[in-house]
Amino acid sequence: FVSPCRRTFGFVTPDEVTAFEVEGGSIYVATPNNIYIYGMSGELQSNFSIPSDLRDIALFQGKIYALFATRVEVYDRSGEMLQSWEACSENSDYCALAVCEAGVFVTDASNKNICKYHLDGTLARFINSPKGFVVPSYSFSITAMDGKIYCSNPGRHLVESYTEEGDFIAAFGEAGAEKGAFSGCCNPVYVVPANNGELLTSEKGIPRISCYSKEGKFPASLWRQREKRLRH
């Protein structure tokens, strides 16, 4: 298998990257103690300090949502804190978050569920997988795309989809080292949308990124185009 993707650009950050997002011509990079905002060519535009236990960031309507183990904080681009709220459980251990018009969705590795908050920080509901979330290591990714919520169920080697109300739709994935499967004990690690409406997943163990249709079909168009060119 030969990937059609090639690295075209990169730049060095001052510290280990915890999370990053891209929006409006800027790259937002979170490190353990700072959020850096870069231009698309890697030039630093601004940065501000944050507490040291950051887990993830998400961007929505010009705001930066920062996730910590037991709370959510909301900043503007200058670093001013606009809003914050504590976790709904003393046992919470938050992993990742996604934000959309429907609210803030947070994965909880300790309680093995998804917490849905309204945008004002009030709790809307808990979302549980009908298959049961299994999180053997700290990887419990979530993203929003086209009116749906997608998350990893890493111990079951699945990507699951839900409505924005929190109702289960479907799941795809299987354990294995071959293309289109998820290897090891707990993959995929990350699930993110591609610009063309497909889903990208990344794994640990076998360091690879895979591309699926939003219905979970593999290979998605990126790989089909490559294979078609090779056949001709």
C-alpha cells in the first residue's frame, strides 16, 4: 500500500503539542501551559498561558474551548476567560471535547460516557453507548460533523455516531492490523472530519491515518482515487 498523502509543510512548536485545531486561516496549538495561535505559514500571531492540566481544545463561533480533567474553560482569541464550569461528577476524568450549535460534548474516561452540556455550561444529559464504552488507555476521541457526533470506542475498536440530541445511530470498525481495521488494544486514538466530509482516524501501535466515508466505508474516496489511478 502506497499512501497518496505527502507532507508538504511543518513547523516547530516551543513545547509538546497536546491538541490543535485549524479555523479561519489560523492554527491553534495547545501545549501543556500555553495556547499558541499561528498563521497558515507557521508565523506566530499570539499566545496566552493556561493551567497545566489541559486535555483538549475546540473552536466554535470565535471562542476557544479548553478541556481539563474536571472542568471546561472558554477563552477569546486574546486569552481572556469568558466562561468556565466544573465537571458534573467528582470522579470525572475528561479526555476530549467537541462543540457545535447543539452544545458541548465531553468524553469521560472514568465514568465511560459522554457528557452533553448546553453552550451556557449547564448539563443536558449523559450519553452511554449501547455497546458499552471501553477505555483501557487514555484515548477517547470525539468530533462533530454534519449534524452528527462521532466518537471512538477504543477498547472495542469502533467509531460510533450519535445524533446531536445524543441518540445512537451506528458504529463501524473491527480489530486487526490490515487496512481499514484498528490494531492493538485501544484504537482509534483520534477521530476528526476531513474537509470533504469524510472521517480521518489515527492509531497508535501502527502509526497510520485512515480515511473513511461518514458511513464508515473503507477505503474512502481519497484511497479509491489512488487505486483507480494505479489500475489505469
